[in-house]
Amino acid sequence: MNGPTPTTRRGFLRAGLAAGVAVPVTATLARAQAAPDPLITEVQDWARYTGDGVDVTPYGMPIHFEADVIRRNVP
């Protein structure tokens, strides 16, 4: 019978080591060649200041669980 040859333990470990080394190397090379995204690296206008206060746009009546809640404007 000429079936598939059985995989030896050493061959299995070599293949696993080669795959384990190849993945970080290719990821590092791909990261080194990619240009940084300006939407991530530069500070955007919306992150420079705070937004509107809580009471600028009221959104209806509170439910009965919130009957005792006092809403305050947060600048």
C-alpha cells in the first residue's frame, strides 16, 4: 500500500515553528509599509471641545422611576 506518509513529530514541530515565525514577520512588514491614518493620528475638531449641554435638546417626559430626578445643565 502506498498511502500517505505519516507525519513525524519533528516534522510537525518544524512546520509549527515555521508558521509561528512567519506570521509576526509578515505582520511587522505590512505594518512598517502602511502609512498612518490621519483620522487616527491627528486630533479631530470634534475632540477639541465639549458638546452642547444636557438641556439643549430635551427629549420628553421621564418615566415614573425618574419622577424624583432633578435634571441639571452640564456645561
